Amino acid sequence: MADTGVKEGSTWPMPKFRFDVDFGTELTGISFQEVSGMDKEVQVIEYRASNNPLFSTIKMPGIVKYGNVTMKRGIFVGDNTFWNWMSEITMNTIARRTVIIRLLNEAGKVTMQWSLANAWPTKITSTDLKSDGNEVAVDTIEIAYESLTITNTNNA
């Protein structure tokens, strides 16, 4: 049998509905409804050397750019942790943290994690209020970060 690079017993992709987020400090194991925007982009630099006989450019990797992560979670009574974190930001003073997002398997063990270094909130959007609605109240937080590290574990 040919080596496909797939480990024994891992023939199905991981489901994405079981995860938690660790903000460090008092914010550990927080459950969210949605986490999106964990991306990394390498800008392209087009360059043509002056002595190149071809009239075309070559493409080289440039600066790495990370997008902002958006997280949505239900509002709980007396929980203002995101608003408190946002209020710590003043001119040129930012309370940076390492945010860890963990993908869990059926047994609740970590299978993969994303570590966002030097993260800080850029935007918080509170829930909309409707007198005729029956949805859960949801806060949205947008977080900027400087680097993304992905770790895979063998706890599956």
C-alpha cells in the first residue's frame, strides 16, 4: 500500500463544532459560538533584475500579514471580561495576551491548537435587542494579533 501521509485511524476529517478558547489570566476554557479569521498571508513582491534578458518579473515572498480573528459568544449575567479588556487600551498602551484556540475530539482532548501571540481587542459589538426575538444574546469581539502558531497533538 502506498504511503499517503495519513496516520492509522485518521481517515475522517475532524469535526469543527467542539472547541474552546483560552485568553490567559482569568479567561480560560471559554466556550464560543463561532471563531473565524485565523489566516496568514504572505505578500508578493514582483522584481525584475536590470540585467535579466527576459521581459518579465519574478515573484518573491514579502511581508507576512495576519488577519483579525472574530469570536462570537453568548452573554452571561455579570460577565464583563471583554469590555474590561477593551477598557485597558489607552493611547499607546495595549494589554496584549496570548490567545489559544483549541480544537477538541469526542473525548474532550486537544487535537489541534492555534496560538495567537500579542493579541488585543480592536472591536467589540454587543448584541442587538429585539422585543419580538427569541435568540440568545451574543457579543462579538474582534482581535488583532502579530503571529499565528499551529500545533497538532496526538491525543486522538
